[in-house]
Amino acid sequence: PPPPTCGGIDPEDPTCARLHLSGTLRPLTTKADVESAEARFCARHPHARWLCEGGAHTGGRYYAIEPTSLVFFDDYGGAAALSVAEYLAASPLGLPAPRPRVAAA
């Protein structure tokens, strides 16, 4: 079975955080960016090597999202006030700020 998420509670429970990003997908074009995307995808989805090698699930392309807006739900009572700049500057769990996330379309 997949590992539990949200501390074992129902993922639809309002206390289980959800982030909705809106923005523009930019295709990765340099060899270094594509190789980095493939490596990160494979690391995140180790049981899906057949998907991560060569971008098979994306028609052979990888993309980075350039967010323009977001909605972050982390509890009851509506969305939390969080700007795109705050989201991009965040460093979860005290880790160094990540590179922009790669999205597969």
C-alpha cells in the first residue's frame, strides 16, 4: 500500500493542507534542466522508472511552472493568506529553498 499521507487522516479532511497553483508552464529546453527534471522525477517516483526516463508521460518534454497565483488551504475557515513571493521563498522543514518545481503535463 502507498505510504500514509496527512498523518494518517483522510486527505480530504480540511486539516490536510492543499495547495492550488495557477500560472504558466514553461518547457525545459536545456539538456541540464531536462536531466535535472528526470533525476528529480525518478527520485520522487522510484517505482515509475518507465515514466521518468525520457519524459514518456509528457510526450518527451518536461516543464517548470511559473506561478502567478495560489490558494493554500491548511485548516478550517478558508484559504490562508500566502503570496506567490512568500511561497517561492519558503524553505519547508528548514531545508534550503528549492529550485522551481518541475511539472509534467
